[in-house]
Amino acid sequence: MPRPKLIPVKEPFAKDFLWGAATSAHQVEGHQHNNWSVWEASVADKLAKNARSRLINTVPDWKAIQAEAEDPVNYISGSAADHYNRYEEDFDLLKSLGCNAYRFSIEWSRVETKPNQYNKAALTHYRNMVQALKKRGITPMVTLHHFADPIWLEDKGGWHGPAVVESFTAFARAISKQIGQDIDYWCTVNEPGSYLLQRYLGGGAWPAWPTTVMNPSLGYKYLKNVISAHKSVRKVIKEANPKAMVGIAHGLLDYQLGRHDPLSWIFKKQLDYIPDTYILNRIRNDTDFIGVNYYMRLLIKSRLSSPQYWTIKKAHDDPANDMGWGIYPAGLYNITQKLIRYNLPLIVTENGIPDTKDNLRGKYINDHLAELARSISDGADIRGYFYWSLLDNYEWSEGFWPKFGLVSIDRKTKNRTLRQSALEYASLIKKYSA
Ligand code: IFM
């Protein structure tokens, strides 16, 4: 039953609202050795060669990105943003924006180099990072799995294999021993739906993910494992810190009907259900909040002449970001409203835009926050907002050309520069938390 609309609140964002920015280890730390780093080396040339055909009809300004997109070096994560060594500087920048929260991930392959062999230096590193945040009054939110996997895990059958729940729980226990008492917010995994699609349901038409297969039965095993792993890791975290809030960062799209006919409606229902609703329905009593990663809406239309009988596209009216994704702030309202039925706190764990020229980002953040305020007024219990990303990052199979950062990173010197839009985010934080 839908909850009744509440009276609009005057000051939507609570005093302890988390104002943050997010990153993930593989995308910013640099010098990883995991399934992604190995895969990148094998596909960089191919990705550079097919960049034009892959992107020319998708991105709004091919010329502006061509040089980077056609350079094989773009596709190697390499030293990334060197965040591993420069995190203190990055936290100073975050603090200067008035942010009080930071979401980052811990790289499993760095910490557990071989099964049950833990690297002390890496564990100490993450403990130091947490202390550096706390010293600045910034609340850490830790993600334990953000797409990249240790190579040894692949050898043991990966996320669809029989060992992953136990292995992931053991890793979480090691982390929890180090920093468990200091961390109140955890995401066990990031975007299981993206992982499912890219790894087990064929991914994109070009090489887009390490070891992509088209195998729904393995995908189903993955889903079962990810749900069990979440539940088991949450228990481990709560042993160290009973008040910890443990959730999953779900990648949620605002699917809408592009054509009002029964077939389109059926396709939309399926997309709404698989996989995040499927997962949420199974963990709703074993989770403390719902993490929302929101980027765009998509229109679903039945089309009997197309091979899969439907199309899924950006709406013409939505302005495109650098990657061609439609910008649609009201989608954040729609999604957070739909999630009210779970009666759980919500945290926007990611929302961001690739925008090299930094023309759109300030307005993008402003408009999405306005929709969040509206959703809070209409009854959603939203506790935080993390912009993606604090730093220009390695954007998986697109490499470095998409620029999501509040902070731009010089690819050679690694010098950091705050973008104008970062200052606009800072003013919004000031305005809303006054
Ligand atoms: O960069 C990614 C992140 O790793 C997961 N969520 C979406 C972001 C932008 O594509």
C-alpha cells in the first residue's frame, strides 16, 4: 500500500545529512594487480582501434574526445589518479568543499594477495586512510567490492563459484578487525546488476568487461552468491560495530514507457525487477539502508521488427552528457519515491556526470539535489548524497576520457585542480546545511 504523502518539510536535509563524494579503488588508486589490470593490457589496442565505430553515434562531441579515445594508453588504469599515495591531499580538497563524508572501496587483491595471505602494509594503509578522514571530521563509507576481483578468486570459480561467499566473508573479517569499529557505513558490494549484466549476460558488443560470458545459469549462481555474501558479511561487520549501517550500492535506472502498449509494459516490469528488486526483496530484513546509484532514465518501446522485440533508448528531450547518457534529474525523485515501500533509509551512494568542459556539472548537481529535497518532502528517508566522483577516474572499458571528477587530474603530473562545479557543489552544501 502506498504510504500517504507527508507534509513538505521546510528544511529537507537533516543536520547530520552526509554530504560526500565517492571513488573506487581500481578507478583511482593506481598500480593494481587484479583481473581488470590483466584484462586491460590485453584489450587496450582493440579498444583504441574500435573507439570511433563504438562511440561516434553515441557521444555528442566525438572530436573533443577523439585523441584520448584513440590512444591505447587511455585504456590502461596504470597509475590512475595515484590516490593511493595522495589521499591526504585529496581529503584536504574534499574538506575544503565542506563535505563531511567520503565513500571509497578497499581493493581485495591488494589486501589478500593469495587466499588467506594478507598484506600487512595494505591493511595499515587503509587504516591510515580512515584515520586521515576522521582527523578531518569526514565520515568514511567503505565499499568492500567494487567490480575488480583478485586473480586467485577467478581461479577458484569467481563470483559464481562455490568458494566466494566464504572467501569474501573472510576478507570482510580481516578488514573489520582493522577498521570495523571506526566505520559506521558500509556497502558490501557495488552495483550487482551491472556486474551481472557485464560479466554473465553478454555485456556490450565490444570487449567491455573481463571474461564476459552469455550464461544466465551462471548469472543466477552469481545472484544467489551475492545475496548470501551480503548477509554473511553484514553479520561479521555488526560483530565489530553493532550500530554499523550495512547496505548494497544498487545501480538504479529510471525506466519509463516510451510506448504505451502491453508488450512495452511487460519489458519495463522485467527491467524494474531484475536484478535489484529481486535482490532487495531477498535482503530487505538483512540490510540497514539502500544505496542508490542513479545516472539516467531510459525509455522502453516494444518493436516487433527488432531481434529482441524491444528497444531501450535515451529520451530525445534529455540533454546528453559526454558519454551520451541522458540527463534527467526527476529520475532521482522517481526512484527514491519507489523505494519508500521498503521502509529503509536511503543514501545516494553515486550520482554524477562526465563533463570535460565542466559546463553542465554545477547545474546537474543543483537539479539532482532539488529532486532529492522534493523526495524527502514527499516522505523518502534520504540520509546522504555522494557525488561521483571526487577525482577524474578510470571509467572501466572507456578508460580515462570521460571526466567525472569534481577535481581534475593532470594525466602526467597528477596535479589536482578543483573544477568550478566543485565550488558550486560547495555552495550548495553550505546553503542546505546552514
Ligand atoms: O564509474 C562508475 C562506477 O564504478 C560505478 N557506477 C557508475 C560509475 C559511472 O559509470
